[in-house]
Amino acid sequence: MGVIGFLWRGLPAYVWVGLAYAIIIAGAPSPRVMSLEQYLAEPQFVLPLLNNGTFLVSLNTMFVIAAFVAIWIEVMRATSVTTRAGNDGLSIAATFIAILVFVGAESFGTLAFMVVPLAGLGDLLLDRLVGQAVARRDFAIN
């Protein structure tokens, strides 16, 4: 497994959400035009609903959905018996860094980025809970 394989399999999935956020805010308009929160809340497209209403999809919405998908990926990794990503240390480091960036960097202190440290905390909890459940199953402990 090369460097690319390690980064793809080793990095927690929510890190990719954080990187996507960094890329998107790099292209955001200047604060004189609109605030970052306004930019992230601005509707990107509309989904029609069955009740004849509409659902406005913003970048905030997309980041929340991406964080959920990232956690689902991490759950699937944690429950896999054939492969082991071995990213527990990277998960702790990535979560710690995401928390520091969220509270320390102004352009990352938004609702859209808040999902990254929350996903990290969820991943750490799931790793422990799923790991314990798998260990109990493997050793037939009830």
C-alpha cells in the first residue's frame, strides 16, 4: 500500500469533509461582499417535495450530509472483519486538530465546519463502542 492508499484508507472520512470545506471557503467572496455564514447558507439549488413545497439546499446542508456519510463510512470500517484501517491514532489527531481549528480560526468557526469535529467525536465514540461489541462477540462474552 503506497502513500495514496494509506491516505485514502488511513485518514478518517470526515477529514475529507474538512478539506472540502477549506477548498470551498478559499473561493468564498470577500467579507465586504457577504459574511461567510451568509455565503454558506445561500441556496445552491432547490429540491421539489411531494407536498408541493421545496427544500433549499445550501452548502451548510451539503456539509451536514457529508458528515453523516463520513460517519457511516467510519462505522463500516469499524465493523469490517476483513480489513483494518488502523486509523485510531489518526482519528484522535484529526479530531483534536479539527476542534482547535474550529475554535481558533475565524473562517472555520461556522456551522458548516462544526460538523467535522462533531463527526470526529462521534467516530471516536463509535470506535470504542463498536470495538467493545466486536470483542465481546469474538470472545463470546455476554
